[in-house]
Amino acid sequence: MSTTVQALLAEAAAGGSRDAYSGDHDEARRDAEVLLGHCLGRPRSWLFTWPEAEVPAEPAARYRKLLARRRAGQPVAYLVGERDFWTLTLRVTGATLVPRPDTETLVSWALELPLPDDARVLDAGTGSGAIALALATERPRWRVTAVDRDPAALAVAAGNADRLGLGRVRFFESDWFAALAGERFDLVVANPPYLAADDPHLAGPALAHEPVQALVAGPTGLEDLAALVAAAPGQLVPGGWLLLEHGCDQGAAVRGLLAGAGFDAVATRRDLAGLERASGGRLPC
């Protein structure tokens, strides 16, 4: 027995569906559209054009199962296996964080820096490869390297690179800089774990299904940020840059770490919500 696109989307609304992250009904409607489009192999725009189209029983059943999992808090990106970031569509799994628009703040900043045309760039803790692949797409001559300590996450990132035709990006399994002895870079970027172990957000639906090792840094939340700032001078060329994503309440602390490690031009960038999201500085020449 079949039903229609319009009826299936109405089921989501009738179920009182709200976004598990924000509680927003409009966001929940968008999620339902993404899930139904995924089950039908169609873009969301097709759903708007053909609301009366009949949906066979099998994809309708798959959609209802995914919708139930979404209502239970599982991220849409994990349910459909991909997420848009920058200009890319990236595959994601439970081994990687879901790339978020906040992280595009870091990409934008990196692209504004006065770097050489063939800059050597490192994405430390690459996860799905979002930052590394966005930079490699925008700057084809940059020599981009990405590392991650988790081989499962690294496999996802390398798979994304291959699928996007970015095989020139190098990938290494490494605990931060451990596998890169002797290499120096013009730019190091990172979105490291920056939550404290007791951060209340960890108990909420927005993070409940994401890998805790990619979220939690330690008792204060600053442990990985501090480790990166301390070690980065040994991996940067004179005049090289370090850019770090961090929590919205950690800007002052990270600026202090950077200044204490001898970086100059220390600054912080805000995300689209106006929150302090990334801080960075330049190693003196």
C-alpha cells in the first residue's frame, strides 16, 4: 500500500515532531524532508514539486523508522550518512563528529591569511576531513595534510577525499603531531575536543550520539587546546599561523595560551551567532 509525499510529511507534523537539538518545529520539518528525500533518492526540491507523488510501501516504512530514530535524538547526518559542509557533501559515521556551520568560521579565516601559494597546511584531528578538504578545494596548490588519532575517523576522511577527487591530501594516523616529526607547516588548524568532562551539554540530545573522545578534552575542557598551543611552535615555520576552534566561553583562555606561548597577532573570530568560536595567532619570524 502506498501513500503520498505530502501525507508522510504531515505524519511528522502530526506526531508533534520537534528538532531534538533546538526544539524547533520548522527544523523538524526540514529534517523530515531530508529523511524522506534520502529514502526516495530525491532532493528536497523534488518533494516540494511533487507533493502528491505516491510513495511505495518499502521506502515509506524506511522513512518512518528513520523518523522515529530522529525523534529519539539521533542526528540526521548519521541517519542518512552524510552532511553538507562549506561547498562539500561529506560522508559521516558514528566515528566522526557531525560537521557544523560554526567550523566554517575557521575555514573562512584560514582562507584570508597571507600564506604562500603553495602553503603547507595541517588539519590536526581531522575527523570527517571537513576542514582539510574545504581548504584543499578552495586552494588547489596548498599542500594539505590531515591527521587523526582514530583510525576509523581517518578512514572516513580519506574516503571523502577520494570521492571528492582530492587524493592529493595526505592522511596520517597520529596523536596530534606525533607522526610528523621534522615537518613544518605554514598553517595548523584544529577543531580539537574542548568540552569539560562534566559539561552538561554532554547529557543533551545534541551530543548524545557523537563520539565522546572527539568532544571531551578533560576536567577543564582546555587540555587539548593547551597541548596544541604548546606543541605548535615546533611544527610551524617562522611566521606560520595556528588557528583553533573552541567553546564560546573559552576565547579569553585560548588567547592567553597563545600569548603565553609567544604568538603574536592573537585574535578571535565570532561565528554566525556572534559567539567567540575560533582563536589564533602567528609565530614570530
